[in-house]
Amino acid sequence: MINRYQNTKVTKTEKEGNEIYVNSVYPDIPYSNSDVYVITTLGDRLDIFANNIYGDTNLWWIIASANQLPGDSLVPPIGIQLRIPTDVQPILNAYKSINIIR
């Protein structure tokens, strides 16, 4: 299981010294001939699609990002065509390089 926060920058607040996460930046996800398309129905969830395709529920953000969906819900609108990228390694590599911890 991949933890999408493992490469997220952490900083400390000046006064309290508390650690806080810095906002992640998600890479653009280009179209590919290997992308899978589905029409969403009642009960569909991005984490379930991610588990079925990638074997990891934590990768739901890839599907959300590829479809410009807001990141505040795992439930996509009903009746839309959803693009599911299948080649995730380049996406994960891009995410890591954009959000590298320094």
C-alpha cells in the first residue's frame, strides 16, 4: 500500500513549532491508449475503482486528478464518463518529483 503523504513536505510553525503538511501538487495526467473508461452509476466510489484497477485504495486521487474532480469526495457524479489511467508508475514518479522533500 502506498501512502501518498510519505513524500509530502512537512514544515514547522514559527511560534508553536508544530509540524504541518504543505499542500501537495498533483501532476498533469496525460491521456494514454491504455486508459480505461467507465460510465459512473449509483454506488461507484473512486477508492473502489482504485482498488480494482491498482490494488490500492489510496490511489483514488489519480482518478480524481485525471478527471479534474474535486478532492473532497470519493463519490463521483452519477452518469459521467470517468477516465481511469492504468499506467500509474509515471504518475507516481511525477508526483514524487514535484513534491520532493527537501
